[in-house]
Amino acid sequence: MLNLLAAQFGTAEYTAYVVLRSIAIVLMFLASLAAIILVLLQQSNSEGIEGITGSSETFFGKNKGQSIESKLKKWSWICLGALAVLSIIFYVVVIILG
């Protein structure tokens, strides 16, 4: 099929197609890897054993945890949004040129 694409388009168009496809795949891999790492770094929402023991946190410790947690959550949404946009771009490039 790639030979048909190369014959249909010139070598410049075929090279641009391969480059765009490769860049999209690499960017999707990096975005998915970053999203996986960010999600694994987040703490779970359940209190677990802390709810039974009644451990208390200071005001500053609690706010620090929430700010780090909110940043991790925000960046994971950004990575997942970038992954969604890149996958749509990849799909469009493959359908139109492939």
C-alpha cells in the first residue's frame, strides 16, 4: 500500500506523510507516558485507614497536598487532552493521505 501511495504522490508528499505520521506517533507515545506517570503519582481519593485512626494534618500540610494534587490532576488532564487531539490528527492524516 505504501508503494501505491508513493506512486500516487510525489516523493516530497510521501516524505511529508511519513514524517507527519512518525511525529504524531512519537508525540502520542510521550503524551501517554506522561499521563501514565502523572496518574500513578497521584494519591487515591479514599481515606483508607486514616479515616479509622483519625490522623490529623496541619493546615499547611493539607493545603500543600491539595495544591500538589491539583497540579498533578491538571497536568494529567492536559496530557490526556493532548493525546486525544494527537490521535484525531493522526487519524485524519492517515485517512486523507493513506
